[in-house]
Amino acid sequence: MAEFDLQKLEERFSQLLGNQRPRSSYVKRLKDELKNSRIFEYRRSIGAILVASLGVVFAGALSFSIALLAQKARRRLSL
């Protein structure tokens, strides 16, 4: 019963208020605040560290593969 009343109330508010949108200046200010917040800064730092780490792992794997192929090639040439 209470859920039905809540649904009726939501529908009534929707009819009364229509399609309301915040001002663009408010949205821009909120985005700027979020971009400059500590959590987003922390998230960007973690992302940069992760990308750098994956780059190092990829370079290491590539170097290892090249060294392994070069070693196999030398063995074939020495036979």
C-alpha cells in the first residue's frame, strides 16, 4: 500500500515539475569540482601507474621473446 502511494506521489511530482534540468553553469562547476577532487586525482594516478606498469611488462615480454628467438637461431646456425 505504501509503495503504491509513493508511486502516485512520484507521478504527481513528475506532472507538476515537468522536465527540469539544472543550469549549465551549475553542471560545469560541478564537473570542475569533480575533476579536481582528491578521488579523481587518485584514480588518474592509479591509471597512469597501471599503464606504465603494463608498458614495462610488455617491453620485458617482448625483449624476452626476442632473446629466446635469437638464442634458438644461434643454436640452429651452430649445428
